[in-house]
Amino acid sequence: MNDYQFEINLSSTKKQKPAFDQLVFGRNFTDHMFVMDYTEGRGWHDPRIIPYQPLQLDPSAMVFHYGQSVFEGLKAYLTEDQEVLMFRPYKNMERLNRSNNRLCIPAIDEELAVQALRQLISVDHDWVPNEEGTSLYIRPFIISTEPYLGVAASHQYQFIIIMSPVGAYYKEGINPVKIAVQSEYVRAVKGGTGNAKTGGNYASSLKAQEVAEKSGYSQVLWLDGKENKYVEEVGSMNIFFKINGEIVTPELNGSILEGVTRNSVIELIKHWEIPLSERKVSIDEIYEAHKNGQLEEAFGTGTAAVISPIGEFFWNDEKLVINNGETGEISRKLYDTLTGIQKGKLEDKFGWIVKVDEEKAVTSAI
Amino acid sequence: MNDYQFEINLSSTKKQKPAFDQLVFGRNFTDHMFVMDYTEGRGWHDPRIIPYQPLQLDPSAMVFHYGQSVFEGLKAYLTEDQEVLMFRPYKNMERLNRSNNRLCIPAIDEELAVQALRQLISVDHDWVPNEEGTSLYIRPFIISTEPYLGVAASHQYQFIIIMSPVGAYYKEGINPVKIAVQSEYVRAVKGGTGNAKTGGNYASSLKAQEVAEKSGYSQVLWLDGKENKYVEEVGSMNIFFKINGEIVTPELNGSILEGVTRNSVIELIKHWEIPLSERKVSIDEIYEAHKNGQLEEAFGTGTAAVISPIGEFFWNDEKLVINNGETGEISRKLYDTLTGIQKGKLEDKFGWIVKVDEEKAVTSAI
């Protein structure tokens, strides 16, 4: 199973862990990290696990100037039997390589990346939290590190994996959030980088998010950049609607990120034989459906929040309240099923779970 | 003139300087750098000049993940009288603050930034090269440094200035470049970040640049993201055409960067009383003008290259050769005038030059 050998340099001290019943999102990091370098001519080399530590980069390192970076987000969970499970890690590494391609970053070995994850989690296994709603959030990312001030693809990179024990992403948890439809700022456009997981997409979203928050809305609903008419994403999640009994989600059009949770939701909906359609969805259609009483549910999907029900849209000075502002039946069922599979409480009929299998990982590495 | 006091920590050793007659672009950096920190609640604080050194950042620092960064580029020149001149530094700092606004980064004090430049150049004045075509390229930039994995504006930043003695940006120098019109990939769209100088715009441009280079073209001509019809920029420069005696440049529409060189070229053209129009320019219009023999010149403008004549466009499988592939009269005149003013050889009628005035800078700081 594991032919990959990584150099492992264990930390001589261990950090104090935060209380696992009071975790916030993305503020605490484990004792170790994975690092691998890329040098033109040599390719990716020196995969290693080292103590979590600051990066030392020349101030001219290209990532600071030209934004050439990609990342992923996935989670690992502790079962009641103290096994650690990863959720669809190969999907994330596939997508990382699609993002790499768009950003002119050399591809990584996806199997190596998953094995690196396995080793890293094994080394820091006591950081996987066990409280309800918690998990170990994993952040693989690649940055361009060549010290050069010219607009071109870098000849040097670092692939890094860090991990953070996390609680719920939204303070509201599975409670419905209020969303403002954004029609001034644009997240992405066809031909741009919207379907790649790269920093620039997130940087450009901050302004609209700030405007929404000032009006009391926690997230932004993004419309397409060309016609400002079709629904694309919500915050940094994919979006689904239930309209008159049918589940509808925007089709992948080149400016929408192909979410792993989106894909899992689609598989579950199909498995449950609920009608589902991936197609263009205009904001006018959503408005009409609401007016006619057919907009039964709306929810965002993403690794961080899993399922985030939407209780209200604000658009054109009107508030559209959905399902009385309460979590809908499908949203709840999806959340329970996905988190049940992730935590090993429900049967994994889809082959989504990859066990960390610490013994194998550690034995083969040391 | 200078009420700003910076802590100055001089380097105990000096690097070996590259040969100033063999400089490349953006590979060598001076002995010192300027750094200032931002902390929520405290604002910008601790402006200081320190030896050029690596940045130490937590691997979760937001800049690596969510691309929240902005930058500027400007140049300083050595005159025959050994004076150091900066070209329109206040314009760059104004634009830095416009970029900051779009990227949700707290504004900097523009006067402080120019004084910081003055001090930094004074400390490293022997790095300003004197050979023909060389200059000291200055890179102010701001990065988000908070260690946090959530999509939100950072609460911590660093403002940094580094400097690099440079030769010509393009290997071709003032010689005309060949440009491929890009109709698959998009640089920016209205409502996005195209008019801010932020990493994501440059990251998203790399793929098209790579495709162009494979076909033997050195730069990409970008069309608008909505209709894929109107000319926006060329590579990372603004673009100008001379059509039937009139100078035409795309109007600032929200997705085009407002270049300092673009602005200077417009002022010169107006001063010379040559007809000029800032308006929408479609690629079809350029094609027709070429067919009718009215496309007399085309050139890019930017700090790095100053004026970059365009000798050929490739569009829809056709090669449009401009002015026999030679540098046009206006392109040459603009280049000579701008570089003449920058080097102090021509009178500065527009108030563009700011003298570094080393004595004042150094006296007030130490």
C-alpha cells in the first residue's frame, strides 16, 4: 500500500492542545507539517515531515507579488473506535492538480500526497478531536518561492500540508444563515480562475463579504460575471436549491469550483432517487419560485461547513425568507448522512472513506 | 519636508553588486529593505529600515492561502550629476491605497511611504545604476500575515519595500514585440479586481502567457471578460494605438489597471496636441483599421518597459504586421521623452520628478 518513504523529523516539544470542546476554526495548528520542494530540472523532491515552524522566504518570493498559489481543504475524523478516517482525500488531490494546471504549477504525485497525509496524521494523531461537530481540518497548499520580480511562472515551489483541529466553521453551526445577493462585485468569470482553488478568487471576494456583513448578512450569493444573472456560488461554497420537489444546482461552467461536498451531495441525492438537475439557475427563477411558494429549501455545501442551510436571501431590497428561516428536511438529512459517514457511524456505500491506518503508515516510514 | 522618523538598522556587511552593464530584471536586491507592521487596534506601526533578509511567516499566514496582497512598481534614476530622481512616486502610493481599498487592506500614509522610499534609496544609493537603460526598480508591497485559515480580511499586515537594480524588462528592449490576441482566457472582468494591483490578476494571466510563448509570441492581448470583444491590456501593460493619425487607448472601465505610465503618455500626447481618445476599442476595429492601412502604430506602456512597441498581432489565425514590424515615430518619441525626463536630461514640465535629496533624508533620520 505504501511505497513512499518520507524523512520524519519529530518535534522535541509538544504544544499545549486547545480544549477540544471549545475549538474555533483555523486558529490552532498541530505539532508537525509536511513539506516538499520543487526545483526546475529536479522536479518535486525531499518530501519530509518536520516540526510545525515558520516559513523563511525571500521578500521577492513570487507568491508575495504574483499570487501563484493553490490550496485544498479536507477533513479527518475520529471514530468511536479511535480510528482516524479521511473523507475522499484523492478527490482533493485530483482537484489540486487541476488547480495546478490552471496556475502553471507543476503537478504533484497524488498518491504521494495522500500517503503524506496519512503519515502526517499518524504522527499527530492525538490532535484529531473527538467532540461532536469537531474534526481535523487539513490544508495542503502550494506556493511559488522563486526570488524573482518578473511576471512568469515560478521555477521553484513548496508543497506544504498543515493541520488544525476545528469546531464548526460558522458560529451558527447547522442553523440557517442569511445571504445577500451580490450584484456589484464579481467573484469569477469564464476564462478566469473561478474553477481553480487559488488565492486570488478568495482575495477578490473579501470586499463583497465586508459589504454584506455590514448589512447583517453572513455570506454573499455570487452571480455570473458576464450577465450578472445566473447563480454561481454562495460565499466560498457551492449552492443547491429545492424547487417544487426537485434539487437544482448550477452546472459547472468554468467559473464555479467543483466542490467535493457538492459532488458527494449529488451522489447522495441520486442514490435517494430524488429528482436532480445541474443546469443554469437565474436569480429571477429563484425570485419567481419564492413568490410562487415553490422555493422549498436552499443550502450551501463545502468541506468547512459541510451543509449550510440558507434561511433568507436579500435581493433588490427584498427579503426572501425560505422555509420560515428554518433548516429544511433535505439539508438536515444531507448533513446527518454526510457527517455520519465521515465519523464512521453510517455505512460508507460510496467508497468515500480512507482509513489512516496508523500502524502501516508509521511502520513503513520509520 | 520630512517629519517622519524611521529606525534604521544598517547591515554590517555589503553584498557584492552585479555588473551594472549586465543587469537583468528583478534578480538582484539591494542591501536594505523597509518594513512596517499593521496590527488591528494599533494601526500601522514600527516603520524601519533593516538589512535585506528573509521574511519569517507562519505557514497559515493568510497571504499564502487567500491571496490578500497588493503591490506597486516604480523606478529611480541616477542623473549625470549623480542626483537620484524618483518618477511620480506619489501616483504609485495613491494607487496602492486604491488597491488596498479593493482588497480590504488598511490604507497607508502616502507621504510616509514616499519618505520611506527616500530614506531607503539614500541608504542604498550606491545601488542606483548609471548605465544606459538601467534604473533602480522599487517594489512596495503589502501582504496579509495573520495566522488564520478562514476566508476574511486579515487583522495583521506587513508593508515592505525592496529594491532591485535593473536592465531592460524585455530582452528585445525598445524593439517591437509580437503579441497573440487571447480569446480563451480572461484576465479580469468588471466587478472583479482588474483595476487593483493584486497578485491574483497576475496569477490568472500566466496560463495565457504560457500558451502565447509556445507559439512564439512574447505577450498576450487581453479582451474584456464580458463580451470577449474589447481590448483591455497587453501582458501587464496598458495599450495604445495610432489609428489614422489619432492616438486611441481603452477607457478605464473598472477592469483595466490605471497605469502611471499610461497617465504620463496621455499627458504628453495632449501636450503635443496630437488627437487622443480614451474610449472602447474593439478587436474588430483594430482588424479593420489594419486592413485599411490605418493602423499606424501600437504600443504597450508600463513602468518596467516604459514603452514597448508592438510589431505584430496574431488573431484568428492571421498575422497583422504593424508599421513593417518596426518601432513607430510616436512610440520612439514617447520613449525618448519619458526616459529623458526620468534621467533628468529633459526638462520636467509636468512636475513628475521627485528628488531623493539624500542629505536631507539621511540627516533627519539618524
